[in-house]
Amino acid sequence: MRARLTRRLNRYAELKRLLLYLSIAAWAASSVTHAEDRDLDVQLHKAFVAGELPGLHSVLVLHKGNIIAESYFKGEDERWGRPTGLRHHGPDTLHDLRSVTKPVVGLLYGIALSEGKVPALDENLIAQFPQYADLADGSERQNILVRDALSMKMGTEWNEDLPYTDPNNSEIAMEYAEDRYRFILDRPMVSTPGEQWTYNGGAVAIVARLIADGVGMPIDKYAQEKLFKPLGITEFEWIHGSNDVPSAASGLRLNTHDLAKIGQLVLNNGLYDGKQIVPASWLTASFEPQATLKDGLRYGLLWWLSPQGSPPSWVAGFGNGGQRLTVNPGDKIILVIFAGNYNQPNDWQLPVKIIEEFLVPALFPE
């Protein structure tokens, strides 16, 4: 009797383990697209289930035009700082780009420049804002160029090292300012324009204002007409901040495939479906290093650049929480990562881990 009971208990325990395994497998299968067809997806999935990729929402990798990884996961998310709860991310899910918005604004400036609707790079910045004529005060401020805003070398005081929940963070203070553009332009001068790089979302807001003034419409409308529609992007959201102004520094929301289209545009030197959407000359200018940072990374015109290479071996947009668009022209790689590690100082570690431990070994095995 006791032996029979023991066997039943063992079978029951084994059945529980099997059911648990099947439930995990079913959940995992719902979190990954076509994982059975792609080894890289399988590896990402296993690492996610093992807790090695916390906060990961989506990964999309294209190599020479072919999808080699496309995985989606469940995770807590936000919409520009407001929690949206647990979401099962998928190919149609709009996701915060955060600061990956910045290089998109850079592309828009290049389009507007080709249309003759915005000032050239070496024109004086303060002169573009006659409503702030008092800021032409004889200081170094009068020497700021449009190029300095696009390269974040305005020489003005700006601090985004504080959490974005802190009202003393310069970008947050800009949102609360009565006049955001005066707030940006009248910050105290701390260095000679064009010399010192400082991460500056306000500089991007100024660039967006130049675009809006030049083309006669807000940047989200201009983006829809000149960039998104030609790329076949029909679903997007560009969150507006104070005074109903689209946030140029961090407000754009796209899905993985549509962000990858922007990567493909860059990979093809501004061409998409046979049409020149962004001038190739603008991309060349954007990827010319304007600053080299302490960690070796370089910065162009609203794009992060690889530490070495001329032209750079890769260009990228980085966003709060672990967002990433990386384009490697030489190897024809486009990488899109969405994640939910917002306001975490180590949010950069997740995309770096995916690149170094998963993507590189998959594409370049020893």
C-alpha cells in the first residue's frame, strides 16, 4: 500500500513538473516571434526566461535586408513617464523611443535644409530668434552657431545628469518654463561655443523650433509628410509637452519595424524605395564626428558614432530605458531594441549585452 502511494505521489509530482514546463513553454512561445526558425531568437528567449535580460521588450535585427531575429516579451512599460502597466509587446506595439527621437529630428533638419527652409549650419543661432534680441548681449552667446545646437556644443549651462523625475533636471525645467525657447537660449555661458560637448535636450528643442518656423508647421506634422509617409509609416505618436509643443528630445513613439525603416533609410544613404528622402550629403555631415567623449564614443549631428572609423563603423540613437537604433553600414546590420529600464543609470548595459553576447557571436562566429 505504502509503495503504491509513493508511486502515485511520484507520478503526481512528475505530472506537475510537466505541466509547469508546458505552461512556461507556452508563455515563452507567445513571447517570441518565429523563435523556432531563428537561433538568435531562441538564445534571446532562453536568456530572458533565465532572468539575464531584465526589462527587455523587443529585439529586431536585420542583416542584408533579412530578419535574423524578431522577439517580443512581456514587461512593465511607460508612455513618456506614465506607467502603462504590464504589456505583451508585439510588432505593432508603439513604444517610447525617448532620445532615439533626437536623430529623427536630425533627419528632418536635413530634409528642411535641402528645401532651403532652415538656416545653414554655420549661421548664427541667436540671429534666428529676433524675438529674443536682448540675448545678443555682447557675450559668447552671440557666437553660438546652428551647428553648435545640432552637435550639443552650445557652451551654455545644461544638466541632464539628474533623474528625469527631478524638476532641477534641465530638460524637465524646460518643460515647466513659461517660454521654453528663452529658457534654453538664456542659460548662463560656461564655455566657448563649439568647444565643449554637453548632453542637451534643449538644443534639440531649438533645432525643432528652427524646423517648425521654417516649414510653417509643427515637427510632427512635417515628419508625417516628409519622412513617415514616404517610408510607409502610418501609425505613430509624437507626445506633446507643455504649451502643446511636440517633444523633440524624447517624445516620439514607433513600433519596431517602423524604426527599422528609418535605419534602412540611413543604411541606404537616404534612399528608400528608389526615392531620395534625406540628402546623402546631410547624412555624411551628420556622421562627421563633432566631439569625442571620455568613454571613447563620438557624437555627430544628433547621432552617436562608433569610437573608431571614418566614416564611423556604426551610428546610433540611444534612449532612456535601453532604447536603441544601431545601423552598421559596412556589415548592413540594423538593430532595434526596446526596453523598460527607464531612469536606471545602467540602462545602457542591456543593449550592450545583447550586441556583445548575442548579436556579434551569431553573425561573426569564431
